[in-house]
Amino acid sequence: MLVYNTTYQVDVNEARNFVIYINEQFIPKTKEQGDLKNPRLSRILSHKDPETECFSLQFEVESSARLHHWLLHQGNKLNADLENLFQKRIHSFSTLMEIIL
């Protein structure tokens, strides 16, 4: 099993709107396709910039091929929609991780 993680740095004034959007729009739309499962949104506590908040959004995915399928058919559009909505008030990067234990 793999974990697809995206870390977001969000302007502190947009943090509440970001969480609402992720919960009400991004996660439900992602789950519709079925490639990514078991979403988990976490606040990153070790972040110390008073002007931003950081979050980690994780999904389990069966394989890198399934992740690639999701990105091509849905993920790239969802990510673009998120960036367009929040514009320069959000920055993100994604990583694919393998569960070992």
C-alpha cells in the first residue's frame, strides 16, 4: 500500500476556508473515482510561521499506476481548481510514500 501525501502551506486568514473546501469539495470528489481511499487531513504542529498554517492531506492508493490514473483523470483538475481558488495564498508539494510497517 502507498500513501499519497500533499503538504499545504496556507495563509492564516484562509486556513478555515481551506479546511472547509477540502472537507466539502476536494475529498468527496476524490473519493468518487475510487482510486484514492481513506483520506486523512492533519494540521502540522511543528510549523512556526505565524502568517501561515500547514496541513497534510493523505490518501491511501494501491499503486503508482492507480495514482497516475487519478491524476490524469481527476487529480490535476482538482489541484488546479484548488490553486485557482486560493491563488497565491496557498503553496503545496506532494510525495508518494510506501508503507513499510
